[in-house]
Amino acid sequence: MHYGYFNGTIAPTDQLAVGVTDLSLLRGYGLFDYFLTYNGRPFQWDWYWERFQNSASRMHLPLPIGKDETYAILLDLIERSGGVDVAFRFVMTGGYSADSISIERPNLLILTESIHPVPPIQYEKGIKVILDEYVREMAEVKSTDYKRVILMAQAIKSAGASDLLYQKGGEISELSRSNFFIVKGDRLITPNRHILHGITRRTILQLAQNDFQIEERPVLLSELYDASEAFTTSSTKKVLPIVQIGELTVGDGNPGPTAKFLLERFDELIKTW
């Protein structure tokens, strides 16, 4: 059984409910964050809280509780989950509004969920993504607006792909739910604008800093032709190789040594978290 928190109450998730007049339903106004625990501890908690706080500030949603109180709630929910590792999903909505537009008091949900790891074969063979000419609005905010990837789900499936790679005017930003990297020699290159600043991305940059020349900058589609590797990073994907982008084969079409090396580094980190 999964437990969650809603505006001061902890209960089984299926007993929690948000009212139908919430601005998240009426206006699509809400944000979220998502992270995992390792060895019963929330991963990179300080960084995730900082990002959640930033998203809330940019969307003019006052946080109803502070960092320490929130962490205590997380530990309570982990204990109620029987001590097994879980995924946490924070959802903060615009709340109930008398005129259906003014923010009065946000609603805060903290949900525990089962972890759904990427199938091992995807690390062994890599994934295909398709290009989509799109940039997320307020990309630095982890909003609940994911209609683009939902609308494109059939196109992704028809192409035998796993996800979208967003680009606009020839400049790459990110995948629909994860960050993007390319490798050229000893250079590790990742977009630095029109993106959500992922916590796994930040972790990988930290783990890679002594072994690679890191470039955080605009990345062009034309750079894919001479990239030796591409990969994506996220909480669930960790470091996942991308071997095909649209009709373009990346490198030799197989997962490369850099992605493997960085995945091993990441796995070493979480073992001792």
C-alpha cells in the first residue's frame, strides 16, 4: 500500500483527493517534482528541494511548509512503505479559487510510488528518439503540462522510438522528460538553455568533471553528425544511451564507452548513498 500527504494529512494514496474546482483541473495550473530514494534516503534532497522551491517561486505559488518539515514527512512515508525504496512525487496546484483565476492557497500533495526501472536491454542496445520542433514554455519549471508528449505518443510508437528530442530553429534543448548530452572525444556537451535543469544531469556533470572537458552551451542539430555518442539522463533513466535520432545513427549505432562509464559512476554513488 502506498501512502501520501495532502495539506497536513497522511493517509493511503487512494484516500486522498483534490477538489474539482482546483486550478490544476480548471486551468492546468500546477507543478511537480519527482525523485527516488536509495537505501531509504531521498537522493540529492537539497538539490531537489532547491528546484521545487524555484519552480514554486516562478509560478507564484507560496510553499505551505518548509524544507525540514517536508523532510520529516518523507521519512514518515518511507517508514510506512515498509522501508523499501520508493519514488516521491510532489504535486503543488493552484488550489481552489473563487474566480477560477486568482491564486489563494495552493494544494500540496506528496505521493509515494513504486519505482519502475528502465529495462536492462535499453542500456545494452540504446534507444531511438525522434525530433520534434518544440520548446517547452517556462522550461526551467517542472510544470504538470505534458500535453506535447502525450499528443505525440502515437508518432513515437509508430517510429519505433522511445521519446522525443525537442529542437527549435536547429538548436537542441531536451527530451520530453530528461536531459540530453553528446560526446566528442573527451568533450561532454549538454544544452544549457530552454531546459529543465535536471538533478541527475547535475549529478553526472559533477561525477564527470575530472575526466572530461565539460561544455554547457547551446547545442546545434548539425553537431549530431560528428558526435561519437549521445545519451539522456533522468531519475529513472540514470544514464541511457541514444543510438538513433530520427534517421540519423549516432556514432557506430551502439552504446558507447562514455555512457557506460558514467552509468557505472552513478551506480557506485547510489550504492553508498
